[in-house]
Amino acid sequence: VQLVESGGGLAQTGGSLKLSCAASGINFDTYAIGWFRQAPGKERETVGCLSNVDGSMYYADSVKGRFTISSDKAENRVHLQMERLNPEDTAVYYCAAFLDLGHGSSWTRWRYESEYEYWGQGTQVTVSS
């Protein structure tokens, strides 16, 4: 199983970036894909999650309305579109995956790192002021 993030880089405050997570070795349609981030000196935090089972999407309050997660099932990719970036968004961004059992169960699981079985290596996002 591999999850590979791409698209990180440098952005200015107010700018945008789009991250991608390419998944291989899993039945993509049965997994939920989450995004996390870890800023220097801080704990890793949840950004959001999308279930490929039922299309449910969840976002942390800190990014709601600015970040959008989407799924491309044809390419086994999940994207994180980030808008109106600010320096507080500077972090290493990770994608991760867990097998979604459906019936809305992803709602109780998406926030917790321990629920995720597979992780990518991370991609750096730096937002300058």
C-alpha cells in the first residue's frame, strides 16, 4: 500500500495550493481518505476527510470554508484544494486512509489518527506573510 502526497510548496497569504494524494494497493472505493497537518513544534492535527464509500466530507473548524476535499476515483486520487491561505496553515500535510465500513461510521472515526491504517510521507506547505 502506498499513499503519496504531492503539490506542496510555497504560497503567499491569501493564495491557494492544491495537494494530491495518490493511493495504490487498496480498494480505493472502500476507503476514507483523511488529511492531517503538523506545524513545527505542534502536534499533528486533523484537517478533513472524505469517504469514498458514501461521499461524506468532514472538515476541521480551522479550515472549513477555505479547504475542499475531492476524490477522483478514476485515478485513485484525493485532492485538497486550499484557498485563502494564511501563515498558520504552514505545516507538513499528510494523507491517510482507513477502511470505511459505511453506514455513516466515518463520522465517528475521521478525527482520530489511530483509525487510519495507512499514511503518506507528507508534503511541506509554507505560507509567507
